[in-house]
Amino acid sequence: MYRASSVFLGTFLLLQLLHCGMGLDNGLALTPPMGWMSWERFRCLTDCELYPNECISEQLFRRHADLLVTEGYADAGYEYIIIDDCWLEKDRDNKSQKLVADKQRFPNGLNPLADHIHNIGLKFGLYQDYGTNTCAGFPGVIKHMQLDAQTFADWDVDYVKLDGCYANISDMAVGYPEFGRLLNATGRPMVYSCSWPAYQEDAGEMPDYTSLKQHCNLWRNWDDIDDSLESVAQIMDYFGKNQDRIQPHAGPGHWNDPDMLLLGNYGLSYDQSKLQMAIWSIMAAPLIMSNDLAAVRPEIKDILQNRKVIAVDQDVLGIQGRRVLSKNQIEVWSRPITPVVSNNQHSYAVAFASRRSDGAPYRIVFTLKELGLHNAAGYDVEDLYDDTSKLGIFRPANQFITRVNPNGVNFYKFTAL
Ligand code: GLA
């Protein structure tokens, strides 16, 4: 008995050790990360004389950290303030070879900014690149991986986005996990966002998702988002077409990342903003805004802070949704969520997304069965964008009828009974 249990304990410890040595296993991002990141809206604006409120600088990130709290986003779950590209000096420190933040735009280095972010209850994210240079041409990590991982830990970083410009694509499947191991070895828990599949897919290679989810907390699968509905639609199409290959790999601790939320910027209408937020929530996407938080109109802020939609995104089961059907340019996207009732019947979030541009709201009729909702006891249905609406109880044979605005979305929760 004694021998059996000690052999068992030894084997268990050995397996644990191997597991820690092999995987990321940092216990982070059990639901998709939420926060704010500079790239989509502020790009590589570095001229602080011309654009004092927009340039990539300590001031930009302090301002947005503060706004995240004062404008109520932090209460809604947004947590990470992430510096994207263009924060670095063009050269490493001559002696130590350490990365150096731009001395004009981050005159105090990154520690005081990290302290401020932490003091107001938020977390701090930072961009780097696996290659020789970042996409905007600043020094990358490739020859200094250990030093840089330790520097991130010394700067109290909580989230690392590692891009893949100026890198050898064939090295990535080994190099990205290696950098994740080095982050882990610092002892500081850091969410690890990988861009390696986006570069492989662009080059026509199929990423190894089994390895990805073992080594990264989230990963960019596809192209960068831009400020337009076309860009949102292209990403939706990529995820819709490739869902059999991609969707099964999402789950607590490891997520597909369709890129940032555009809401609050120039390119999306009110209806289109609701559309992106709904589809991103169905996709269990990281909800990382990139906008000027001081300029977000109240009705768009309401969408970004809609607790019921956020709850879909953050559902504890972590099952990514899918595009389940498409008819007359109305796409139905559906995601199994809690509560789960007897016979293992899930509740569902269902988005009816219009790809139509003809002016009138378009009437659609589906039975619940056609939507894949088979719970015999039925579902209690509510409109996630309308607090006052209770649509009542629907059973699998019942018809569900709704009208969807052009380029808009209707978004419902079907709670299983
Ligand atoms: C790549 C990434 C973007 C952004 C830029 C920065 O294009 O995909 O998200 O980080 O680089 O240069």
C-alpha cells in the first residue's frame, strides 16, 4: 500500500514537472481577456508636438487607464491597458543590451506607468515581436529572449503580445513556445498573446492548434482589423469558413483572437457597432477596445458596457460559437452557454447578423429546431440589446420571427428551461 502510493506520488510529480516544463500552464485568461490597446486607433503616431493627445506616450496610456476606470469600463470587466508597437528606442542599451522605452515619450521608463496602472486596479500589457524587428521597425526579441522576458517581469508586465514581423516563419512553432517558457521562468504570471498562426496562415501553412493552446493564452489567427465594416466582415468570413478547424481549440486559458473592437471610432455605424460586439461575443473573442475613450459617444459606450453581451463573451464554459446557417444574406451565429439543464441541454446566445444593405429591416422566420435548439421544455428568450424586452417561452417546433436592420444584428439569449 505504502509502496503503491509513493510510486503513484512519484509518477504524479514527474508528470506535473513534465507538464510545467512543456506547457504554458500559467492559470491565466480563464475567460477571454478584456481591455484596451493602442494600435488600431493610434497606430505609430510618434510626433507628440503635432499630436499631443494621440502620440504613443506615457500620457496616452495614463489617460486611457484613468478613463477605463472613470468612464465605467473597468466595472464592466475591461482590465488590461496594453501598449502596442512604437514604444521603443531604435536601439537597445549599449552596455546591458536591454530594451529601452523611447526616452522622449516615456521619459520615466515604464515602471511608473505600470505602477499607476496597478494602483488604480488595472493590469499592464506590452507589445514585442519574435523577429529581429517589430512590424514598425523597432528592435525585436529574437537574439535576447531571456533578457527581454526578465525585463518584462522587472517592468511588472501582466500581458505580452508577441508579434511575428521580420521573423522566420518556420522557426515560430519552436520559438514562440520557448519565449513562453522564458516568461514563465521569471515567476511573474503574464498572459501570452501569440501571433504565430496569423503569419503561418498568411503563408498558406496550417498552424498546429494543439501546440498553440498548450503554449499561448490567445493567438491572432488572421489579418489586422481596420476601421470599417468590410474589415469586420472579412474577419467574420474567415472565422465562419474555417470554424471546423479553429473553433474547437478555444477554451478557458486559450482563445482565438479575431483582433480589436472598433467601437467608438470613425468607421462603424450604431448598428454595425452592435454587430461587431455581438459576433465577437459569440466567438468568445478577447474584448480589447482600440479607440479614444474620451470621444466615445454615449450610445456606443452603452454597447461596449452592455453587461448581458459581455456575460455571453465571458461565459464560464468557454465554448466558442459558430456560424450555423446563412440564408438570404442573414447569418445566424450561435454559442452554447450556461445555464445547462438536465439532459445536457445548453442555453444559447444567438445572433442574427444582416449582411444586407437594402434599406428596410429584413424579416426572417426560423423554427428553433432549424437553429439547432432542441430542448423539449423550451427556452425563455430575451433580447440582449433591449433590457425591457421579454419575448416569452419558445419550444423547438415554434417559429421565431424577427426583423434585422441592414448591416445590423439582433442578439438573443435562449435560456434553456
Ligand atoms: C502587426 C499586428 C498589429 C499591430 C502592428 C504593430 O500588424 O498584427 O496588431 O501590433 O503589427 O506594428
